[in-house]
Amino acid sequence: MTEINRDLISDVEQFYFREARMLDNREYQQWLRLVTTDVEYRVPVRYIPQPDPKKKETEAFLGVEQELSQGLEPDFRKENFFILSLRAMRAFKLNSWTDNPPARTRRFISNVEVLPSDQEGCYEAYSNTMIYFSRHQKENHTFTAQRKDLLRVEKGEFKIAKREVIIDWNVVTGPSLSIFY
């Protein structure tokens, strides 16, 4: 297992900054090269759970995990490489009304934390993202979320092997969740 140090954290931050630039520039085909072919990409639904009296007076009582769909309920998105590829290619189709004209986005990545992973050649990485979304000169929205990633090192480069996006909104009021986080 590689030691977590400032150089590694800086490399992960640069990876995320490059990813944000690609997505904001609508370079979706290049972005697909940053994910593994066995990627798991998930955006769980967030809801307000009933308090669990068994967890009273523990941090689990307030834990975010209990607010997320856990496989029994549907997710906003649960995708693999094939579905992500279809979504990326859809943006280039003239009849894709949700992507044409394309939205203007600006991604801000912060609070990057890198941890060792149990999986060989991988790291767990947490980051926060804020995405400014503007479309049709009238729709302006700000999406904020935490991302939990599993980054795999392949041929000396980071690849996203798993991503869970925890949106801060409880009720989605934006026009679309079709953006890449």
C-alpha cells in the first residue's frame, strides 16, 4: 500500500481539476477515458428518514448514510460504463432535447481527501463539488454534492472505478440530473 502524502494528494487534486475542465468544456469522450470499463456510478436518492431509536445518542443517529437509498429504493442514477458512454454520445445528437443546446456548466472541486483502500492499486477519495448550471439564458441552478470515489491506478494514471454522488438537495428542483458529477 502506497503512503498517503502531499504529492499523492496533489496528484489526485490535479486529476479532479482536469476532469472538471473536461466536463465543463463538454469533452465527454475524453472524460470517458478517465473511468474504468467496470465503473460503478451511482447517485442515490436522498430522503428524510424516521429516527432510529436504537441509534440514539450515537453519531449514527445523525449519519448521512441513513438518508440514502440503500438498494431497496431506486437511485436517481445507477450506471455502468455502457450507460455512461450512451449518455456521453447522446450530447452529440441533434434530437437530444435535454442536451441541445448544451448547458453551460462550471465545476468547483474542493475538500479533497485521499485515504488508503483495501483494494490493491486503489485509493478512496472524497471531494465536494459545486456545479453552476445555466441553460436557455434563463435557467440558472447550483448543484452541490459530495463525491465518494474509488480511484484505481492503471498504467500510472488514475481512473474512476467507482463514484457515489450524494446530492445535497432533498427535493430536486433543477431541470435535470443528466449532468456528470
